Amino acid sequence: MRIARFLAIVLTLLVILTALVWFFRLPLAGWAARAAMASAGLEAPQARVTALTFDGVRLVNVAAGPKAARGFSFDVVEVDYDWRRLWNERAVDAVRAGPGALRLQIDEAGRVSVPGLPSGQNSGGDRQLPVDRVSLRDVSILVDAPQGGASGRVSAEYDIQTGGDASIDLSSDEIVWSNFLFQNVKSAAQVNLSADGGVSLSVTYEGDAETDMLAARGVLFTATGEAGSWRDIVTGNDTPLSGAVRVEFSMPEIDLRDPDILSLTSAAQVQTIFGEKLQNAALSGLFDIAFDADGVKILLADEAKPLSLTTPEGASLTFQSQGAAPFYTHADGRETASFQFALISDGADAKGAADLEREGASWRIAAPLEIDAFVSDSLSLDGSRIDIDAQSNGSEIIADIGLKSGLRKATIGRLTINDAPFNGAFRVTADLNAQRARIVSKSDCFNIERGRGRLEGQDLDIRLSEITLCNAEGPLAVYTWTGEAACTVSGEIAARDGSVRFGKTVAKGRPPAVRFDAAYHPARKHTTIKGGVVNGGMTINDAIEMSGVIGEFDFELDAQGMRADAAVNRLRIAQHQGPESRLLMIAPVMASGEAKLEGAEARFSYALTTPEGYRLGAGEGVHHMNTASGETVLALENLTFSPVGLQPNRISPALKGIVNAADGKLDGAVRLSWAPSEFVSTAELSLDNISFAGPTQAVTRTHGVSGTVQLTDLFPVTTNGFQTINVASVDMDALQLGAGDITFELPGDETLGISNAAFPWFGGQLVVADATAGFSGEALIPLKARDVDLEQVFEFFDVEGLSGEGILSGDLPLIFEGGRARIENGLIQSQGPGVIRYVGQAAEQASAAGENAKVAFDFLRDLRFSEMEVSINGALDGEIRFGMRFEGVGDVTVRNRNVKDVPVLYRINLSVENIDLIRQANISEVIKSRIQMELSDEE
């Protein structure tokens, strides 16, 4: 009984409790739903159950999130389920929600969240969708951002058996997302899920977008595609989604607000490429994207619609497929890209291709590039080709670059380079960890076919051909960008030949090779160059040769100006007569010196010696960089000539065979000055008792030349009017000239003009007036004999028994030709009466030769002439022909009877093979034989 009573009480209580649960089932379900939402981390959850059965539940006013801005809220949410499946599989049959609203929130960092919902990702668990059917109807979307917002609607129908579709549209007047400002946005997306597992997608976007660097107006974007299978995703299958999507976009109006679009591209570089500042552009393209389990593949979809960047001025940069190769692939951790590109602009027309691949930290690129023309304010090129083959394995990059181009013009500061075709191959090695790149010429030397350079403001032009820029011991260039960026260049530059014009000074020939080490710090705009020069051979103004230089230099350029130091250890200098002659006027001399550049002024000093070590002089000077003007003064320091030491013909080989065996001293100074449109050279030379054999072979020796010579130009040698020097004596064997003065001028046409020269000669004078002689040695010197004392002439010849008196005058035209001197059509005449007496041994011997010979020599014992003429022809160092005519009276003995004042006419022709015969006593034999010959002719 007690047991029965207990069971009765229990059952009664169970009935009562069951009645209570059933009565309060809806409030309890609502409490359970809110508890579940709270345990899931939802803020301020809200839900009320209005219907609850074993196969479904209906909730109303479902919401979560802050009260002022709910993350989501639905008027009605209905769930269909089988309670056994719900209990065992934690899955329901269907969920229907709506109408309602979903709010998204974007923070300053661009992160998207739902207010009141926990942030973070799912930590794991079953990926299978726990519902077979989903329906969202009349659901609005609100997007809150730091600036502006967006709104739209979403709807979806999904059935695991039959598929379904979903759509979303979104619009905004203005919204900011992660530093992007979107305006006038209209976007929509449509997803269709077919019963066979296929997925089709359609997305459209139009509106404006802005960043700090650019603003894009009227952006249009569409994406359409298909994929499968969506069933694998909702059932938690690991099979990846595969499919294809076509993407087309256009940005018809892009305004560039920051010229530095890319960190490595400056506004100047962009303007150089496109020929304009590129402030406005348009971008468009059409892609096909395929993806599957193996990876992603992107193709440029249509050749008629390439990926293209265009400008309002007509410039364009387009990308197209390279054959059948994909534009981009990503599979098995390996990425590749292949495309062709073309650039058309006022700056350059170019085309090329690129093949890239990347796997992990390793990548490689091969890109040939051809440029038809490249024009900018600072650089213009003819056709060019660049071949790039670069690879990297981690932090190191190795690139081989082949370069061939025709440089038309390049402007670097005040330097302008023109017409310089070049080619070469380089290897660039970059260490990204060390932030350093090294450049080496692969063929050891980089070749420049030719080039012309001009320095603005300096009236300086340079022309070079067959130029080589070669590696030194290390890399050609090193660039570092850690800390303060810096670039160093080391190498050797040389050219086969060239010319340099500095004002009126022109140097031609083979420039010296320059070995240099340069460093450039762009932040400080600081440049230093150190190096040396060697060899070379240049000719200045077609006359002065400079060769075999050995020197060093140190150059510095910064914001304050230029500074430089240079030292020449050795320089060979020689001077030719002129452009048409290879005759050396100045023999090779050796120069050494130093130079210093400070600001716009260069000062220098130097010394000159002969190759044998004889010191010639020293000088110093200055050059003003801003005005391209300057001057130098060379002091000739007490040059002493001696037969076993320094000789004039060792300084000027043009004097070889003309001036030899010199002694004496020379002092003086040479001054050179220059400006952009002029070059001036002057000299003052002081001659101190200089004697020498010559000039030329015609003069045995010239003694005691003294005086001062002022030269107003050295190229060619010129004086300002006439100048006078003194000569102690001139020995020409047949002509012996004493001390005299020579007044001369050098008019600058490579001739010597003599206005007046006078030398004492046998009691009278031998004078020169208005004569001209060429530097080549050819000359006609009209000598005139004045008041010559016949007695002194006979005393000089010193013929035994020969004497006489009388005054003679006449002309002796002296011609210099081929290094020899000769008298041509010389004529000496008596000035009034005179007498000739000969009582030598020849007269005594003539009496035995016959009566006529005896009579002839009787007349010569005291021949009183009224007229006397002597014609002279022949070389002074060879045969001389004399024609003598005497007319007068004399006494003669005929048949032992002395006859007084008998008229007589003598004609005697002498030919002397050597002038030394005149000084020998056997002249009497010559005279005797000539008289006998003429007397026999008369008989």
C-alpha cells in the first residue's frame, strides 16, 4: 500500500510537472535560445519563441549587438528539423529568415566586423553545412565606416538537393575603406547553384575611387564565371573548387595626384617614358581566370582588348599574350608569367616581352626590349635593344644585361653628349640583405662607337671615337642603399682618337687613357673622382704634339662648388711648322707640373726639360671656369748653349742643318692667354752673344748675335713691326761680313722680312733692303755692295805682287735654295778711276812665253782703268764664275822702247771650283793662263 501510495504521489507530481513544462515551453525555449546566443559570444542577444514543436521552431525579434546599432536583427526566423537528427547530427532541415537587417562595421585599419558578434576565425570543427535548405528574404545590409557608409539588400535560396541562388546589391554616395575613398558606388552580385553542383557567378561594380596617389572616375568592373562543385563545399569535402571567370574592367579617367606612383619610379622617369607628366590616364583590360586543384591560370582574353594604359595625349602601354603561354600561372607552389608589351608615346616607341617564374624565394626573368625612339628634354636615343636575364635565390639577385643603343643626346648638368652609339653586356649582382649591388662589364669593356660632348658656358667641344669603358681590378660600379645611399664607379676609359676644341684651341689625336675611381652620394649631391692618365697623343692647332702623359688627378663636386688637384709627372710636347708640314719647329720637351681647382678658378704650375734632362724653364697660370678664360707665363731660365750640351736644333729640329754647334745664352718669357673666342700667345726673347755654324750650309759661322725680340704671336711666329738685333760677324767663306745690325719683321705668314741690314765689307758696306725669306729656307736676298775699297780686297786675297786702288759698288743677288747659297747675276762696278798693279812671278815668267804675253803683263804693272766691271755667278760652297772687264791706259815696252798711256781693254773670265783657291798664291797661274789664252785668240 505504501508503495502504491508512493507511486501514485510520483505520477501525480509528474503529471503536474509535465503540465507546467508544456505550459511554459515557449518561454523556456526563448530563454534557451538567448542562453545559447550569449554562450556563443553574441552581445545583448534577443529572441522570442512563438512556436515550438518536435519538428520545428519559430523565433521572432531575433537580434544581437549594441542596442543602438544591432549587428543583425530578423523579424522572423523559422527552423525545420527532425528532433532525432538534431539530437544526433546537430543539423537541421531548413532555416528561413526575414525580413531583417545585417550591419557591417569597418574600422580605421580596414577590418570588417559585425557589431556584437565575436571577432576572430573559427578554431576548427566540422566544415559541413549543418542545414539542408536556407532562405533569406527581404534582408537589408548597412555598412558603417569611419567616413560615409553604404546600404543594400541580400536574398538567398538554397537547397542541397536542387541548388539555389543568391543576390546582393550595394550602393553608397561615399565610403572610406582602408585609405580608399569610394563614391557613387553601385554594385551587385548574383550566384546560382545548379542541381548538378555547378556554380555560376556574376559581379558588377561601377563608381569612383580615390587614394592619396590617384583618383579613378567612372570605374566599371564585371566578373562572370562558372565553377563546381558547390556540393563538395557544403558537405565538407576536401575537393577544391574548380572553374573559370572572365574579368573585364575599365578606368576611363585616372588623375595622378602623386607623381611618384611607384617607389622606384620618379615623376621625371615617368615623364621620360611617356613624354608627358602623366597626370591623367585610362586603364582597361580583359582577363580569363581558370582555377582547379592544380592552381590558378590567368590569360589575356582578347587581343582586341589588351591590358592597356592610355593617356589623353595619345600615349599607351599595352600588354598581350606571348603566343599560347598564359599571362600568369600559379601551381604547385610555382608562379610563372609571360607576356608581350608595347609602348607608344612622344617619349619613346618600344616593344618587348617578358618571361618570369618564381618558386619559393627563387625567381627568374628573361626580357628582351626594343626601343624604336626615345626622346626627352635630357635624353634621346635611336633604336635600342636591351636583353635582361635575371634570377634570384633568396636575398641575392644576379642579372645579365645586354645593351645596344644609339645615343643621340644626353644632358647631364652643363654637359651635353651627342651621337654616341654604344653596346655592351653587364652582370649585376645585388645582395638585398647587405643592400648592395655590383655591376661588372661581362666582356671586360663597354664599347661606345663615337661621341660628341659640349660643356655649356666653357666654349668646350669634345669628339671621340671607338671609346671603351673597361673594368678595373674590381667591379665597374657598386651601389649601396643602406643608410646613406652611394654609388661608386671604378674603371678605365680610353678612345682610339678624338678632338677637343677649347675656344680657338683645337687638339686632335688619341686621348690619354683615364683610370678612375668615382663616388657619388645623391642625398648630399657629393661627387669625388680620383685617378690617373697615361699615354695618348694629341696635336694642338695642327702644330703642337702632346703625348706620353703620366699624371694623377683628384676631383670633388658638391653643393658649394668644384675642387680638383692634378699632377703631371711626365708629358712629351713637340711643335710642327704647320698643318701642311711635319717639320718639327720645337723638338720633344718634357713637362711636369701641378694644378688646383677651387670653385670656378684653376691654378697650375709646370716645368719644362729636354728628354736628356736639360732644364728649359718653368711657368704658372690660371683658368677661370665661368668665363672660359685664363693665361700662363713660361719663363725661359738662362738657357746656355754649348757644342757638347744643349743645342738650338735639339729644341727646334727645324734648325738642324741650318744652325749647328751653337754657344751663348738665351733668356725670355712666353705668355699665353685664352678666352672663348680667342687665343693669344706672345714672347720676349733676349739673345746674349749667341754664335753658331750657319744659318744653312751657305754660312760657315755666325758670331755674336745679341738683342731682344718681341713676338706678338707664336702660332705662327709674328712680330709687331720691325725689330733690330746685332751680329758680330758672318763668315760665308767668299763673303766675310763684319759686325752689323739686322732690322727684321715676322709678319705671321711663315716668312722673315728684312727691311735693313748693313755689314762693313772691305772698307765699304754690304747692305740688304726689303728682302723676304721663307722659313723653309728658300730666299732671295738682294745684297748691295757700297764703296768697297779695292786695295782692301786685294789685301784680303793676299796674292803676291797684286795690288790696286779704287772704289767699287754693285749688286750681289744672294739666293738661298735647298740649303745652299749662290750669287746669281752679281755685278760689281768701279766708281771712278782706279789702278791695278801686278808685278809678281807670273809677269816675269810671261816674257819667255812670247812678245804678246810680255806686253800684256807689262800693262798690268800699272793699269790705270777708267772703268772696271766684275760679274759674279755661282754657289758660295762650289764653283764661282767671274767675268772681269778693265778699260784704261798703261805703259808698255815695245822693242826696248817705253810707250806711255797706251789704251787697253782687258776681258778675263775665271771659273774657280773652290773658293779656297782665291786665297792661294797660284791665282797668278790662273790669271796668266787666261791672258795667254785670250791673246792667242786675238792672234
